[in-house]
Amino acid sequence: MDSELNRRDFLKKAGVIGGALSLAGAAAAGFGAGRSRDSYTGWGRTAYGGDQFFNRKPFLADKPTYVQTGTPRRIEYIEDLFKRLGELRRLMNATEGPRWTFDQGAEALPGPLRNYYREHPGALEQYKIALEKGREQRANWPEYENEFLLAEAYSSAHASFLSGSFPAQPQGPPEVSDFRGITETNLKLKSPRHGSDLIKQITHTFGASLVGICRLKQEWVTQGFLRGVGRTEFDVPAHWKYAVVIAVPHEWDSMYANPTYGNSYDAYSMLRFISGKLEVFIRKIGYSSRSHFPPTSYEIAMPPVAIDAGLGEQGRHGVLITPELGANTRLAAVTTDMPIEPDKPIDVGIKKFCDKCKICAEECPSGAISFAGRPDKDVRGYRRWGIDQEKCYTTWNSVATSHSRGCRICLAVCPYSRKRNWMHNIVRQVDPRDPTGLFASAMLTMQKKFFEYPGAQEYLPPPDGNNRTYLGPPKWLRTDEWFDI
Ligand code: SF4
Ligand code: SF4
């Protein structure tokens, strides 16, 4: 009896374990498939750091799950709620000719609308109720506006892309344009720390990879041209107190295939959206704001502001290098008078590493980057490595593709521009903690010995070079993978 019980117990447990194993197997398979680019799902990171995916391959069906009950036909525009109501509103607010009112009923409406409401009795009455509810909703809003301030601001920020030019270009001096559309509120932030935590969280949900905050130093504000005003010498507006600095990377694989397969605008377009939405959000919670984003919509110099905000250090190539994204870091900012807590700058040894590395200088086709052992140029009161902008721009115009007017080889070859994996994560953690510099030297030797670099001229088209890229292009950007050429 005992043994039978044990056996049954065993079988039961085995069943549970078997089930658990199957589930674990399914989960592992799903994990693998979901991470695969072929699965079309689960590529993106959520604002909370993880991938979300579902392996749909085991569930592929021969036909969709909707049910056909008659002869299908195309959708009439009038069947779309918002198009239908738009037509009705135009008739109700007509500026020429008689206006339609609910009292006239469906029979007084023009053809398609009349037919629709004939076939849907009660729908007009329902719309009338909805309009009355909308009026009540607006009248009751003062009762709720404090409670839902953030939800309303968040929604408005996302909805602002609907306006013709997004974000709205500044019109007039900053003292006017940066305050346009501000919500008047009697609410007081609990503390500057609450302010900065809130802004960072919101900005990450907008798609930012990195967010830092600094007090804005006067010397980082450009002079001579002010959006909304034009050519002018101007004092830094008093309300440009802080800069919220935002960073995103270029798509990694096309970035590695610079100069010919990379582009600048993948990151620029994201930055425009993120900073534009943040501008709207901040105004909707009661403070002034102005977004600054590439390629040319800014009044502040981005790398030093990002350094002040603790995002990283400036490399030999003049580009900001962050521990997370390396030189594959593109920047935007929002200036504001919202009381927020600034971050501290960081020193993770990047500048020291640049003293020895010089890979970007060796690979630069134009010779624009300095080879000096230490920063060698004084620019507006600060010392940095010199960059010859004209030579750099000449390379932009020399490489085989002009689609994005750029080169970006120095971003691609920089040893800090590495994707997230265990090996690179170890390097990221160990190097900044090694006071001797030996680890960095060993890494640099490995980098130069084991990784092939095409060589500066090879990136140029024939006869000077061979249109080489730092790493090979991703399959999805190779024309010959998809077209017969
Ligand atoms: S973008 Fe190209 S040409 Fe310009 S500095 Fe970088 S590597 Fe040199
Ligand atoms: S390639 Fe080397 S020298 Fe150039 S910025 Fe990167 S780490 Fe510094």
C-alpha cells in the first residue's frame, strides 16, 4: 500500500516536474525565438529595461480567427466614427448656408450621413448625449485638474506631435516663446529631488537611453543667433537655469558600418521627439522650457553640458563618450526653470585612456583628429584635443554615400562604442576602478592586436580607397540581399 502510494506520489510529482520542464523548455524556446530578429517581436527595450516578447511561431494558424458571415465589402468612410462626427460638426458649425441642428433629425442630413443614421437608429441621439457629457466634462475639470495634472501633461506631450511643426519652433524672444502654453498651477513640488526624479522617469518613457541634469553655465550658451529672434547678440535668459540632457545611440549595426551605411538621423529624429515631448510636458506642469536638438535647433553646446550633467567625458574625437553607449551617444537637451536637482559630473578614466589610444585619429580619413599625447588646443578658455572641422566636412562630402552627410568612423572605431554583452560589461566595470591604468593598457593592446581596422584611406571611394566600412553592413541594409542587382 505504502509503495503504491509512493509510486502514485512519484508519478504525480513526475507529472508536475514534467509539466514544469515542458514549461521551462517552452519558456527557453520562447526566449530564444523572441530574441531572434526573425521572430519580428521582442526586439525593443521597455522603459523598465527588459525585452517583451512572445514566441508566436508555435501558434501560426492557417486562417485568421475572425468569422465571415456574408459577402465582404470595403469600408465606407462614413462608418468611421471620427470621420462621421467630423462631417456632422462641419454641418452644425457651417459658416455658409444653413446649419444643421439635432431637431432637424437624420432626414435633413446629406446622402451618406442620412443613410448611415437611417440604418443606425438611436446613433444621433447618442451623439447628442456624448456632446452634453463633453460639456459637463470641461465644466468639471477644475475639480480634477490638480489630481490629474501629470496624466494630462503626459498625454499632451505625446499628442503634441499632431501639430504641424513639432516641436513648435520658438517665435519671439525666449521670455515669451519658452513660456507659451504653460499651465497655471498652484501646486508646489515636494522638493527639487522629486522634480529631477520625475523628469528623468518621464524622459525615459519618451525613449531616452540616458538622462542627466546640470545647472546651465553661461559659457555653454551660443551667441549671435537665437531661434525665434534671428541674428542677435543676447544675454543668457534668466530662466535657462537647468539643462535636462538626453542621450540615445544610433542603431548599432548600421553605426558600425560607417561611413557608407550609417546615418545621423536615426538618433536625431528620436532626440527631436523626446526633447520636444519633454518641452511640452514641462510647460504643462507649470514651468518654462525650450528643447535643443540636432542637427541645428539649439542654443547650447551639447558635449560640455552633457559632461556637467554626469553623462560622460569628451573623447579625443570631440564627441561625448558615456560608459553605457561609448561614443555612440547623441545628445539633446531641454532648458528650464523648473526647480530640479543637478547631477554631478563623472570621471571614469576616459580622457586618460584617450591619451594613449589614438585609434580614432589613426582611422580618420581626413586627418582631422589630433594625435597629440595630451589635449593640445585651448578653445574658448578650455583645453581639449583639436578637431579640424573643415577637413572633417570634406570627408563627409568624399565618402560614397551622401544620404546623411556624414562620416562617423570615429564613433564606430572607438573602443568605448561597444554593445552590451558580458565581456564589455566586465571591461566597463573594471577599467574605471583600476588606478594603475594597467587594465586599460592591456585592453588597448588587445584591441589593436586582435581587431582589424581597415585604415584611414580605405573608407574613401576608389581611387583613394575601397569604400570599406569599419564592420560589415547589416544584412537588412545590403541591397543585394533583397534586390537583384
Ligand atoms: S567624422 Fe570622419 S572625418 Fe570627421 S573626425 Fe570623425 S572620422 Fe574624421
Ligand atoms: S578612439 Fe580612442 S582616442 Fe579616440 S576617442 Fe575613442 S578612446 Fe579616445
